[in-house]
Amino acid sequence: MRRLLAFLAGVLLVGAFTVPASAADGDETFTISDPRITESSGLAASRRHPGIYWTHNDQDDGAYLYAVDSGTGKTVATITMTGVGTPRDVEAIAIGPDNQIWVGDIGDNDGVTWPYVWIYQLPEPKNLTDQSVKATQYVVKYSNGSRDAESMVVHPKTGRVYIIDKQEDGGHLYEGPAKLSSSGTNVFKPTVAVDLWATDAAFSPDGEQLAVRGYFGGISYEWNGGKIKRQGRISVPLGQGESVTYSVDGKKLMLGSEGAGSEVEAKDVPYGSSGSSDSPSGSGSSAAGGDGDNDNLKVGALAVAVGLAVVLGFKRLLRRRS
């Protein structure tokens, strides 16, 4: 009988600890604890590994990317990009279709003199371990001359790459070719104005919204096929705000900043949630919140209650027999 009680208690504990899934979805505020990450300048929510956020320093001693577990704030994998030159000023990171990581080596704030900048593309690793991954390097030029930029986004449906230049009085959205070429120069052309001194940007998981942030505020745009429509302001934390991404379920904006031990703050998407139409690759369950999670929580709570009642009932039975 005591063995049965122990078994039931174990089942009860397993049910209690496995039911709530929201913490693993990576939609809560966390602090980056890795002492190597002192200039986190970009942020991208992994779809292959829910709860993991990719980041990088803007200037590092190598071509490194860091996978940070939002549950602990610790780095769980360091990726060294191979097949690329020495990065100059890495300012942005994004996840595109097919779990491809895109990295924007696009900063040029020292006189705006670079005749070209670089973008790197690599597959997101299936296993989160320290490893080297071969990347493709693309040469990028702007049709109207050199630009300083810190914002690069990749449309989650089309895979097209866009850059927003950094201008105090507002910049422009630059559109790249439908498919980048690794053997030639890729010319990016301005399309529409962006009314912000932009330090980062991100597409919602469904590609319907574009969030652009700066040091003192942000703007949410309806994507509208690239003819962006302003929805309203986004409040951002004070500090040297350098990064933004949507959570995997599209319900939170994750806003980061530079500095050692920097915090990534989760805020509700202010103009309606934008859920992902595709469940994360490599995951057997959706990372999105909503009614499904609430139903799971209710079922789990009921299971816990029933299990507790059973345990208490057996305890009473034992007392009667003893």
C-alpha cells in the first residue's frame, strides 16, 4: 500500500510540474547573465528551440552568436560562424523561413564610409551545443550611397531581407532583391520612410506587423505588403535600447539593451497579438499561448485535484487498518 502511495505521489508531482508550459515559451522578462555578452545589439526568438533567444555583440573578437535560455538567462550554446570574413559591426539578427538565421553586419557609424556591408545566413543548429556552423556571406550596397544601419528584418513568409537605416530625423526601409546572391553585389533600394531613429526592428511571426524601436521609443506598423501603415507608438525601457523581437507566439515584444547583465523586457504587443501560423520546427507541441494552454492548465489542475483526493483517501484507509 505504501508503494502505491509513493507511486501516486510521483504521478501527482509529475503532473504538477509538467502542466504549465508558458514559462518555456520564452515570453517573460529575463536577464542575460553571460559576462561575454556586453553589447547585445540584436535579438531573435528561436522557433526551433522555444524559449531560446539568439543574440550577439556588435563588436566581438570573432564571428560568434549566443543562444540564451530565457528561463535562466544563461548561454546554452555558442556558435562560431565559418566561411565569413572578420565581422566589422554586427547590429542585427533575425530568423527567416526554414529556420535560417540571418545576421546583419551593417553598422557604419564611424563616418559612414563603407562602400558595402555584409549579411550572413546560416541554418539554425538542431542541437544546442558549442559548435562551428558554415555561413553564406552576402555583399550589400545601397542604391543611394553608404548608410549606417542597425535594423535588419527577414519576412517570415517570403524570406526577403530588408534594412532600415539609422538617421536621427528618421530613415527609410530598404528592400533587397527577392533572392540574395552570394557571388555578386546585392543592391538595396529605399521604398518607404520610417519615422524613427531606428536601432532595431522585427517582423511579427505571421509577417503582418513590423515593430521598429529606437533609444527613446518605438513604432508599430501594419506591414501592408511593404507599404507600411503606422499603428501607433511602442513604449521601450530606458537605456541604450538596441534590440527587439517578437516572442514565438507573437503576443509579446522582447526589448533588450546593451551592457553587462542587460535585461530583456517582455511587453504585451500593443496593437493586437500576431500569432504564428506555423508551429516551431522540432517541437511536438505549439509554443503559442491561448485557449489551448488554458485548457491544458484546467485539465492539469483537475488531475492534480483528483490525484490528491486519491492519496488522501488511501491515507485514511491506512489509518483505519492500523
